[in-house]
Amino acid sequence: MTFLKNVFSSCLGALLAMGVLIVLFIIIISGLIGMATSSNEAQVIVESNSVLLLKLNTPITELEVDDPIASLLPSGQQSVGLLQLQQAIANAKKDDKIKGIYLNTGAMMSGYSTLEEIRKSLIDFRSSGKWVIAYANDYTEGAYYLASAADKVYMNPEGQVEFNGLATDVMFFKKMFDKLSIRPEVFRVGDFKSAVEPFLREDLSPENKLQLNSMLNSIYGNVLQNLSTARNIPVSTLKELSDKMVVRNARQALEHGLVDSLYYDDQVKAELRERLGLKEKGKISFVKYSNYKKSFTVSASSDNQIAVIVADGEIAQGEASQGIVGSATIREAIYKARTDEKVKAIVLRVNSPGGVFQAGDEMWREVVLATEAKPVIASMGDYAASGGYYIAMACDTIVAQPNTITGSIGVFSVLFDLSSFLGDKIGITSEEVKTGEVGELYSVTRPLTEFEKNILQTQTDEIYEIFTRKAAEGRKMSQDDIKKIASGRVWTGTQAKENGLVDMLGSFDDAVKIAATKAGISENYSIRFYPQQKTILGRLFEDLEEETQTRLLKSQMGEYYPMYREWNRIKNYQGTQTRMPVQFEVR
């Protein structure tokens, strides 16, 4: 009897403890959400004679995911949304309380089309007669390019400068696959469709090296031209400085005219006080971007709306999430914008290297239906390649930045034969029973037969025909002409404009203006972003679930978890893909 009492007492104690923990968890979460919500809803009052402080040392995404909870935590880092940042700069231009912008570029985490968008916004801000001051301890290539849009560019006297051109790295997995006895089965169309090269080669193919060189030189040519205009230095001089990395520190940057003065932080603040008409120790009224964006609204209700549908990330079927363009989510957003009478035009903002063919085709169909109802304009970000181009090619007008990476009209399929790895490395064998000549076509437990390989290559060829035919229809070109610039080759926006894949070079704002003009509402309209954000609570539990799963896998797999994570990424390549030739970053 005593034993049962003890057991009962122990169980009751455990239940009570668990209940207390649950209550505490609910209280803490409710408190955080309450604080976050009140913080988010509070209207920020901007003082007169203020300076907008832009510290761009966080990731810059297309559309901002408002996460006030992250900002309340000590290590919280919230990304900056490019489109909202541009809205803030545009509002500051006409805000009498904002006298100028203090730009601290920090370690820039963005592509060159994103930098181009921000540069254009800063230059437009200066057109009002207001000033932009840029300052940093050190400048990376991208950070300096952005800073060059300022009236004055300053840096720490002991700072370092990276000014040596652009580069990109491609990682190859062939040796790893050889060691693990994993055999990729690849099917592709086009000499330049080299997304599968890392699985088959140990270095770049001549075709891939050609397109990467061409693309990097095109982007950097545009960068140097804009730097030349901003700093009044001949392009030839800038190229020589870059090619030989002549400028490496602050003094050399000053000597060659890349910066205006070498200042410590207190000296920059002294100049800001002078520009604001403050006394020597007067307090500078800085307003951070995170606060300034709460001081105004651009979402006023209007009967004339332009829907901006943001497709940012890899293309996949299903629901969208951070970094994933889910076809179901985007299709629903386009449908809502198409059938909403208040929406007079649509801007499809694409920042995607592509992904699953079927998902891209589903979104393409929804774009086609939308163009039959109202103007649809494509605005391209850092990437709008392969599947990213696929979903844009049916739009009425395509607008790209000069540095946008686009094109890559091509298709590939890949399967991984793990039979030798399973049998020789870890001792697992299998045997298939089937009713016909072809069993489970997408199987990793056995090699493909020649008959099955022929089926997959034929399917890949057929999808390439579909891609090029629909691209030809969208661009009003012949399919033969499209194929001359297809074969999976990537182009910059400048090159794509020359060969007819895009209509004009310009910014997101240019795309919005075109949409407004085509809809006949150029004087009075509001912008509405799609897809709508999830609630704070919904994102919180989604993040908790993902974090729990990750921790569980890490604890179970230990040192093998990084290999699992990489394999999971590679596994996404299986099936028919319209994806950029290589996964790379321009640095």
C-alpha cells in the first residue's frame, strides 16, 4: 500500500510540475507576444532635424518578415526587407523632419541587383537636396559599391578595403561520390545546363567557365561604370586599380579618390552636427530604420491597388516558407489579385534560381490567366533564372536590373544510384519485384536499365521543348530563335535585354510605374504585398517545430548530421528541374 501511495505521489508531483512548466511557458510566450505586438503597433514619432540611420549589416531579403520577438531577444537579428527599405527611403525623401541619411554598410549580405536597387533609392533621395553620408571601418567590394551612392564616403584611418573585382566558387562532389560509391544518373538538355556538373566533374566545363566569365565581366563592367560616374574616376583607372588590387587600406583609398576623408567616428559625428546646425556637443537625433518604418504607412485603403507578389527562393510544390517559393501559395496569391476588383495591375517580383519544373509550370499557368484580366509586370531581383525565368516569361513586360542573373532556359533530371553504397559500404541489399519491364523508375536502390535511361532522357527532351515553346510564346519570338539563346545559358540583365529575354533595364519602382501606367492609375494608387505574412504565433510554433526536429536529428546522428543535411539538399535535385546551372554567389 505504501508503495502505491509513493508511486501515486510521484506521478502527481510530476504532473503538477509539468503543469507549472506549461503555465510558465504560456505566460512567457504570451508576454513576449504582447510586448512584441505593442512594440510593433506603437506609432513612432520622428523628431525635427533627424537623421535616418541605416545600418545594413543584416541579411537583406526581398520582403521583410516582421519578427518583433527576435528583436526582443539578446541575440535576435532581423533581416531587412529590400522593398520596405526602399519605401522608407522614399518616405524620408519627402519627410521634412529627416535632413539626411547616415549609411553604415557594415558587412553587406546581398547580391549586386539588390545593391543596385538600394543605390538607386539613395540617389533618388539625394535628388531632393538632402544628403547621404557613408561611413565604415572597412569596406568590402559590395559595401563600397553601395557607399559610392553617398555625397561623401568616409572610412576609419586604419581600415581595410577590398577592391579587387568579383569572383565566385563552384563546389564539386564527384570525388566524394566516388569514395562513397554513389553514382549519379544525369539527363539534361543544353551545353550550358551545368547544374549537374558538381556531380560529374572535378572542375568547370569549358562552356560553364565561358558563361561564368562572361557574366562576371558584364556585372563588373556595370559596377565600374557606376563607380566612375559617382567618383569621377575613369573606368580604365578603376579597372587597373581593381585588377592589381592597388587599393588595400584606407590611405590608399584616399590617395586614389575612392573615399573623401579618413575619419574616426567622433569626427564623422562632428560633421553631422555641422550639417544639422548643432552645437559642438549637441545630441544628434538618429532614427533607426527599424523604428522609422513604423512612423508612416503606405498601406492606406484604395480602390486602385497594385498587387506585388513576391517569389523569393527556390521553387517547390506546396506551401511557401522562408526561402521557398511554394507553388500553391503563389498560385493562390495570383488568383486573389486577379479576381480582386480593387487590384488594377500585378507586379510579379522574382528572386529565384529555379527549382522543380512542375511547380514552375503551375505558377506560369496562373500568370497567363492573370495577363488576360489585367497588366502583369515582372520585376527581377538578384536571380530570375531557369524556373525563375519560367514564371516571369508570360508577363506583359519584363524589367531586370543590369546585374540580374537570368535566362538559363534548360532542363535536367538527376537520380542517384545508391546500390553500391548500400551494399558495399553498409551491407544493405534489396531486390525488386515488378509486373512490367519498368519497375519503380525513381529508385535509389538499383542502377537504371538502358530502357529506363532512354525514358528519362526523352522526358527531359520533351520538357525542354515545352519550356522553349512557352518562352517563345511569351517573348513573341520563334522557338528556333529562343533555342539559340537557351541551352541552359545564364545571362546578366544587360545581356538578356540585348538578346530579347527582357524588355527593359530598371528597378522595382520602374516596374511598379509601368504597371500603374498600363492600368491607367498612375496618379493615385496603393501597393499591397502578397503572400500575406503568417501570424506571430503561427511563425513561433512553426519555428519551434523546425528547431525541435533539427535538434532531434542532430542528437541521433551526431557527427553524421552535416552529411545528412548536405544529402537532403542534393536529394532535392531528383526529378525534372528547371534550375540555375550552378549554385554560386558573386562576391
